Amino acid sequence: MEWLSTLRKADPETYGIIKDELKRQREGLEMIPSENFTSLQVLEAIGSVLTNKYSEGYPGRRYYGGNQFIDKMETLAVDRAKKAFGVPYANVQPYSGSPANLAVYFAVCRPGDTIMGLNLSDGGHLTHGFKASLTGQVFNSVPYHVGKDGYIDIDEARRLAEENRPKLIWVGYTAYPREIPFEEFAKIADGVGAYLAADISHVSGLVVGGVHKSPVPYAHIVTTTTHKTLRGPRGAIIMVTEKGKAKDPDLPDKIDKVIIPGMQGGPHNHTTAGIAVALLEASKPEFAQYARQVVKNADALARSLMKNGLKLVTDGTQTHLILIDLTPFGKGTGIFVQDALDEAGITVNKNTIPNDPSNPFYPSGVRLGTPALTTRGMREKEMDLIGGLIAEVAKSVARYQLPERKEERSAYLRNFKNEIKADSELAQVRGKVLRLCEKFPLYPGMELP
Ligand SMILES: *Cc1c(COP(=O)(O)O)cnc(C)c1O
């Protein structure tokens, strides 16, 4: 079947860019842990005529007419979300994870209230109170941290909560390789009367698949993106648990009102359809099998990386995600490893590590994960091979060190980029990556001439 044939004729420029991106996705190893490949049926749903319709409001109470089918669509998505996570309330309208989190703040806090979240460079998300995020400016943010061992420092979090009496505490992280300690944080939040919001954006697919503990018995509010391990379109869901309803029966209503009219206008109905399709897929035994394999693959990859001489934060993983600690190569070396891997066709992202001796622009770690490769069908054997390739690439650029003097950095990096383009070892790895990718075709049958 020929895809995008109408677009190809009408707008060759846009078509060409999409085609190039498909080729990039096909011919590389996508290891950014927040990325995944949706199914064709999700792509079809988000490419549908549902994008044409305005439907401000909620099913049965819209500002515009003509919403009889959109109402059905949103109700279906909401019902599937409630069933998948076991919650009494879900809102599928947030445009993405960040606005979903912002809505939670304004549902339970007023500007100036104290909130707590994991510090950004310790693995927390921007929207959990980082100073450059609105959430760290509008609210009084008291960050908690990980300890020297890389695990969340529960004692510090408890002490900070008792001293600062926050209104809202966030758990759920963006660069943390271990299980999220929901139960411990529920005790802390309940002890100070705070709302506990679990942002399971990264692990929601693992939660639905039964390989990560669920936050539902512990948190009052749960948020998640739908495009990470859950493998749906870009979007988000806000949920309230029975525990949340018991604390404040008006919570669902407050969240609805913050989303619209508080923050957003019309929902993205094509995305709502994609979320519904992804949630149906996630309810199948094959998805639980997928989630199990994601974690098994991450464990196999972690073992291979360590066997090949790399140091990992917390010495491994229990999830889909791994953080390589590159301080043995020098501080601020994440950029060299990221760019060299990119050259070799392996996509990861540079990331801070706990107590990073450098800064978020030049962090000393690399974050990677297995959701996308597992979707392609790769298993432990391939992870073992890829771990070896990553270690080889990291070692091959170990001679590069970030200049101490800021003025020297851009020229040094330019030179580095030129040198890796001509590096024959990286070219060899690139060849191996290509051969591996060919064995695990992405969107087979999607032909773009
Ligand atoms: C990805 C992520 C978000 C933000 O999602 P966007 O869709 O990028 O806005 C929020 N919280 C956590 C923990 C995340 O990992």
C-alpha cells in the first residue's frame, strides 16, 4: 500500500521531511526511554477527520453542536482509561504531560503554596517545581533528592515535608531507574495532610502491563503521558483515585474545570481517538507480554553495559530505563557520548546524574531505555550486542574532555563533531546497527516512494 500519496502530490516538501524521518526511525536504534512507536491503528486514528471538530466542554455538555460522535469517542477513551488503571475518574483532554501537571497544581493549590518534587538533576521532571519552569516560580518549590546510592532519599523527603508542610507532593520521575516508592510517599503525604500526585508518564505502560507497582492505592491523583511506555499518541490523562475522592469529593470537578475553561480550549479529538485505541491495545495479553519484555530487555542491556565496563546509576535497573554515569570518563562528557552514538545510529540523550559535577547543559550522564526497541521485536540477545556497541562507542570518544573555560567550548565541540563524522570505528558500528535494524523492520508495508 502506498502511504501519503495525496500529500506527496500536494506538498512534496512536507512529504519529503516525513519520509526522511521514517527512514531515520527505521535505520537507527531508538533508545530515548520516553519514546516509542505507536501501532498503525493509532496512526490511523490520529490521522482521522476527528481533528476537524470543535468540542469545548465534556460529553453531554459542549459549547458547540454536532458533537454526538465526539461525545461517544471521549466517553470510550475515558471508560478505557478508568478500566486500565482502576480509577473512578479520568480526564483525557490535556494536550500533553506538562499541561496535565499544571492543571493538577491549579486544582489543589493557590499561587505561593508550597509543593515538593524530585530535584530536576536527580531525575525529576521540569513540571515538578524546577526553578526555570512556571511551576517553580508560581509555587514555593521545595525539592527532595536522591542519596549517594542513587535511590530516593526518603528520610530527607520526610524531614522536608514535616518542616515545610507542602500542599502537594509529586512522585514519579523522568530519569530514575528504580521502582517509584509510592507507598513511602503516601505515608509522608498523609502525615502532613498533602495531596500526593503520582506522575507515571514514564512507567504507565509498565503499570498497565503489571510489571511496575500501581500508584492507585497510594496517590490521590495520577497523571500520565500517553506516548511513552503506554505507546499511544502524544497526549496525557489525569486521574483521581478512590483515595483522592475520599480526601476531596470535588476533586474530579475541580480538575475538569481547570482544564476547560481554566487552561485549554477545544480538546484534540483525533488524539482522544488515538488514546482510546492505545488503551484497547494495552488491555490485551500481548501488551503485558510487551511490558515484561521491556523490563527484561532493560535488565539485559544494563548487564551488558556493566560487563563492558560502564558504570550505571544504582548499578542497574528495575524499569525500562538506564542511566549511565560517565564521570569515570570526565565530568560533562555526556555530550560526546550522545553525539558519537548518534553518529553510529544509536539515539540516546545526555542527562544529568545524581550529584552531577557538571551542569544540565553539559551533564555527565546518558539516559537510555528499551521501550522502542522492544516494540520492534528485539530481545535479550540483541540487548547484549547493543550494550557492547554502546560501550565501544563511549570508550572511543573517551579522549575528548569538556574544556574548563566556557569560551573554548563551542570551537572544541565543532572540532569534535567534524572528527566523529570521519571516524572509521563509528562508521563500522553504524554498519552493524543498520544490519540489526534490517532484521527488525519498523512499520513493514508502509511504503513511501
Ligand atoms: C515526559 C514527562 C512529562 C511531560 O510530558 P510532555 O508531554 O513532554 O509535556 C511530565 N512528567 C514526567 C515525569 C515525564 O516523564
